[in-house]
Amino acid sequence: MEPLLQLQDVSKTYLTTSDAAPVHVLNAVSFSLAQAETAAIVGPSGSGKSTLLNIIGTLDKPTTGIVRLDGRDMAKLNDQEVAVVRNHQIGFIFQAHHLLPHCSVLENVLIPTLAKCSVLKPSTALERARRLIDRVGLTSRLNHRPSQLSGGERQRVAVVRALINRPKLLLADEPTGALDRASAQTLAQVLVDLNREEKTTLIVVTHSLELSKLMARQFDVCDGAVREK
Ligand SMILES: Nc1ncnc2c1ncn2[C@@H]1O[C@H](COP(=O)(O)OP(=O)(O)OP(=O)(O)O)[C@@H](O)[C@H]1O
Ligand SMILES: [Mg+2]
């Protein structure tokens, strides 16, 4: 079966100013993940974990090499096609939740479904939003604004928002980095449970050994290389 995600000899070099030396971050990285697999990406600060995640999520382009999502070479798509892939197939969770401050929990979760190219009918989106919000234990917070939530609750809203369009791939960059231990454990469990229920392939960048151990596969980013542990 075709892997959901395939990286083939992906390299990334940042060119900054003309007099500064180029920064070689990733060097010929290759690996594949199957649908519904879970993976942790670990490694020291500055090793290139976020760079790797952004390339996988089409937010950044590799300098050389190929990223295939569902068998499609991302470099062969135009900007509009890439935007559609990003909206339909990929969900993102960042260290900071990036929720809109003036919108309620329910409204924040529905935002990705408002895009012109959205796959969900409004009634389906609303039903799914309510179900997922309930699933992460936040039904009593449906009409709260982000400022009225705890950090852990905000991150659970961010998880629901990332999953609302039924993405095939969920990418999380340090999702528990700003949380206390108990909230981090709750969030980790939510990610694992939803991965099982939704069959979403999950990639988590984390410094937390606890969270990385919950993933089926572990990849270590070091000196430009990515090695499976
Ligand atoms: N836009 C950019 N231009 C130039 N260099 C960059 C750019 N983005 C990142 N870098 C450099 O690339 C390297 C990898 O950065 P990246 O953010 O991927 O690291 P990371 O592993 O996510 O680190 P952390 O654990 O601290 O989040 C760093 O040395 C960083 O300075
Ligand atoms: Mg990072």
C-alpha cells in the first residue's frame, strides 16, 4: 500500500543575507509513514524539527528532495492546489494555540470549515464540532472565549480545530510545551485517543519523553540527519 507520507532525500538550506553563511538544516532525509501511524520527532533545540514539520505540512519547501502526500508530489502542485491540500488533508497544532480571541470555542473550531473549498457541509461541520468538543471534555466551555480558558483547555480546542476537516495528517509542534504536567498528560491522551478513533496519521515534535513514548515510532533529528530510534 502507498504510504500516506513519503520524504525522499529532503534537504533544507536557509540562505539569509548574502554575506552570512548558508544554514544547512536538513540533509537527505528519507522516511515514510503509513495512514494512522504515529511518530514523534525529537532532537536538540535548533536541530531542524520545526523546519521538518513545516516542510511536511507544506508551509515551507525543501531545497531539494521530494515530499509526497497520499502519493502526490507536493512540488508538482501550484500554490492554489497546495492550499487545498493544506486545508483538506493537514491539521496543525502549534506550541501557542493561535485561537482567535474574539471568537468562542465553537466559532474557533468552525473557522477551518468556512473556507470556500471546505469539504464539510455547514450542518455536518457543526455536528462534528460539537462531538469533538465533547470528546475533549469541553462541552461546558462551548461559548467561552480563549481568554476564559486554561492553557490546557485552549490546546484541546486547538486539537479539535486541527481535526475538524478530517485531515489525513495531523502535525503538532511542541503541543504540550507550554503546559503543566497534568494538562500535558491530558492533551497527550486526547491526541492518542483521537488518532485511534479518526485514523489520522499523527506527527508530534516534542521535548517530552513521556509524549514521544506514546507514539509508535520515534525519529531523532541531529546534525541534519533523521534517524529512527
Ligand atoms: N527562516 C530561517 N532563516 C534562516 N535560518 C533559519 C530559519 N528558520 C530556522 N532557521 C535555523 O534553522 C535551524 C533549525 O531551526 P528549527 O526551528 O527547525 O529548529 P528546532 O529543532 O525546531 O528547534 P526548537 O527545539 O528550539 O524549536 C536553526 O539553527 C535556526 O536558526
Ligand atoms: Mg521548533
